[in-house]
Amino acid sequence: MKFVVHTQTLENYGAHAESGKFADGMAYWKFKSGDTYVVSGLDRMQDAVAFVAAISIENGIGWKEFPCHYTTYDEWLAEMADDSEDYREYKMESAKHVDPRESTKRG
């Protein structure tokens, strides 16, 4: 079975010139883009989300990335049904295809 896990990133503009810490009043987080992972080789959604978390989570003072939305592969394809063919192709080509059986990263 295939699953699709989307990540969200946040950038702390306060960390560019100041401490970036909430305690100092210098945190200024902004949503940024994320990535889409098509996960093969697992039978359960929660395992796919945990695997993507293991290979993608970042939790620094200036940048964070974490899983935020997940679906089955078939649901993802259905969500794109009204998109143009070019846009669907772009989404599918820009997704990161991962499989824990082939991964050299942690997880």
C-alpha cells in the first residue's frame, strides 16, 4: 500500500538578527512550504507518518519541519482530480518517493 505524507515548515525570522527566542520576545515564525512524501513498503498510515517524521523532522531555533497531513495514495490522486494534467504531473514528479526498505537515513 502507498501513503502520502505532507510536511509543513516554519521559519523564524526573529532568529536571523536576534535570538529568535519567545522568552526574549524575538520569535517571529512564518509558515513556509513543505514537502510531499509518497511512502511505499508499509502497511499502516501511522508507520508511514512515523517514517517521514524520522527522515524529515527538524526542530531548530530558525527552522522547523514536521508532518501535518496524510492520506492514502488513492485519496491523494482523487484530491487532484480537478487539477490540470500539467499540475497533477508536477505534483507527482516533485513528490519525494521513499521506502523504508531502501532508506539509508534514520528511521
